[in-house]
Amino acid sequence: MLLIIDNQSGFIKKFKRNFLAEQDFDYVFFDHNQPIILSAKTKISGIILSGGRGNPFEPLNLTANFVSLMNFDVPTLGLCLGHEIIAVAYGGRLKKLPEYYKKRVKITLIKPEDPIFNGLGKNELYFSRRHNFHVSDLPSDFEVLAKSELTPNEIIRHRDRPLYGFQTHPEVSGEDGMIIIRNFLKMCGLL
């Protein structure tokens, strides 16, 4: 089962309607401020932490994100705010951008051989982005997989675990983004 923490993201709702509803695996959504209550028989195979408003330091209750990160040792994908939550949870730092950024951005892959990029066959991607912050200082257990003009830490991965953060929104960025989502779901054993 895929566990999805919804941090008030319109993109994750669109992803649910346009992609998840068509899949043959089970998934469960929890709001960012909702306790994660699962049956003892529930086997979580992967986690998605959605994008959303704000940042990990604002009064938005993001407890479900941190609970899922610390209690399930499964592949995890953080999108935008989810990416920032992962970075902060592991000791990274954020900085505010000079202005709200809302457009597609060119991303340059630094480690295109990572399994999350299987099947792309290119080193540059264009993904949608909407945010005010970026990960400025990478946690020590993480490595950079891609950079952009806005941040040197555009896509990150834990060095020892399949724990990924994307500052952008691959879930709504066309076929390249869906290749990445499918690769992540394969890591989870769901596809």
C-alpha cells in the first residue's frame, strides 16, 4: 500500500484523479494534520509527502509527515514541501527565494544513473514548480542528484536509503515526470 501525506496540495489531488485512480495497487491519503491510523495488518510499501503551502517552520501542523518519515523504513518521495520536510528532518536548512516562483524550470541531472531516472535517456528535464523556499544546505546523509538555476539541491537522495526529495512537481510535469513516478513505484514494489 502507498501512504500519501497531503499537505494541502492541489497537484496531489490532480495526481490522485489522473493517475492513482487508474492503478491496481492500494493507496491511502492522510491530511498533514491527521493522525496516521492503520490496521496492524496494513503493509506500507512506500510514502509520498506532497507539496503544499508554507514551509516546515510555519505553524502548519506537519506532524503526519515526520511520523511517516521516522516510523516506516520504505522508499519515500518528497515533492516540493515534502522535499523541504525531508531536508529539515535530517538536519538540512532552507532559504527563502527572493520571490514566489511559479513556472517550469530546467533541471540538470548530475547523477543520471540513479534508478529514479531509469528510462529518461537525457540529462535535462523541465518540471513545474511553485514555491517560496529551497533547500540551501543539504543534510550530511544526502547527495545531490540534480540542480537548477534556483538551487544546487534540486533533487536529493539519502546515501543509503531510497529516500528522495524533489523541489519540483514531477507528478504534474508530463511524461518525464511520470517516468520518475513509475520508477519510484517500482522501488516500492507496487508496479
